[in-house]
Amino acid sequence: MEALNFVPNQPIVGYVLAASLVVGAPVLLKTLLSGGGPLLSRLASIHGVTLITALTLLSLKKGNSLFVWHVIGMGIAVFALQPAAIHAVLSRHSAKDAEARKSKVMDHKFLQVAVVGCVVAGFLAIFLNKPAGFPGKHFQSIHSLVGLLGMSLMFLNIVHASWRQGSPIAPKLLWTSVLHRTMGTLAFIASLSAAALGLFNRTVVVDWAQAPVQFYRPHDWHIMAGWAKNTHGEPTAWAFIGGVGLLLGMMLLAAPQRKGDGKKAE
């Protein structure tokens, strides 16, 4: 267990993250190395893996802290695992038979489970890093509010998918849903937007201690500040933000390339 105590002060974060990677990493490799699916979403997934690898290594080189594991946990989820999960489900359209399509959907399912696990780890890291009390210092910034939207859509989509598949023992894997696809797309957009906002600055827009609660726009909302700039410098922070934007653009362009949506789900 000592090897799993890599997160300072709160080893539970490391346990959740490690368990999620045990589930997701092998499926991620399988998805990227197997054939089928849009080339653009495959390249985007590889770009996402490269992005979070660079962010992780450069951040840990500067120091290990509980906050850093918020960045790493969320980054693994939305830069690496989630694009691969989308690529996996897009790949089912190029599969030759029903069994091959079911295999792609299973890969999507396990990757999304790993996404949720990494999001939970990332959320625990930032929640436990702040003073006790709720809402207190939580959910005060644009970054955190957009992130909350992304997490909410993500968990709602998991619930919807669980309902659509029916029995967990003998799940129905081949189904289509405009609602599921739309919520998943919005969750992905919100998640990457939250990541970019977090890398830019921590613009506080609400103070929950005020009565009545009021939202406001600080005068310095447009100035880069916060962890990414202080840790990596402004040019590198901008490079990470550009990488997030590139990932989002590639995935949104890849989605319309899927084929076979007009076929009846089996």
C-alpha cells in the first residue's frame, strides 16, 4: 500500500485514481491501437494523452501537492480517457458485425467508468484541499461552476446509459439515443472549457457568505493568473490552454464523420 500513498495528506485520492487507471489504462491502449473509427478522433486522443503526460510530468517536477492531483486527476479524465471513450463508440460504426460493435461499446463503457473514477479523485483533491465548510470557498469561480456543470452532465449521462442498457448482467449494448449523445457532447465541452478556464485564472464571481448571495465580475477577470502561470510561466500556461482548445476542436470535427447512425440499433 505504501506505493499507492503518492498523494500528500490524502492517500484516498491516490487509491481512487489508481483503481480508475487499472480499469481505464488497458482499454485506452486497446482503443488507440485497434483499427476503425475516425482518424481525427484517434489523433485527438493521442494528443490528449500527450497533453496530460506533459502537464503531469512538468507539474510534479515543480512539486507534489494535493492541489496538483486535482489537475492530474481531472486532466487524465477529460484529456485522455474521455476522448478515447468517444473514439471507441465512434469506431463501432466501422465494425463488421454485431459482436465487434458490442466490443467497441464495452470499451466505451469501461473508459467512461474510468473517467468517472478520475473525476471523483480530482474532485476529492480540490475539495479536501480547501477549508472545511460548504459551500464556503467551494464553487466560487467560473472555472469551478463550469466544471460543476460538466460533472453534473457526465453523471446524468452515466445514469441514463445505465437505464438504457438494462440488466448489468446481460446489458443491451447496441442502442442509440440523441439525448445521450447530446448530454455527452455538452459534458465534454463543459469539461474542457472548465480545464481551459482553470489554466487561465481563478476568477471568483460569487461569495456564498454574502446575504443575499450576489454574482459579480471582477475587474481583472481577463488577466491570466493563478496556479498554471505561477507554476509553469505564462507562455507554457498558454501552450496548455491552446492544447485544450485543439483537443476540443479535433473531437468536435471528428464526431460528424461517424457512419451508420441511420441504421436501426440492434
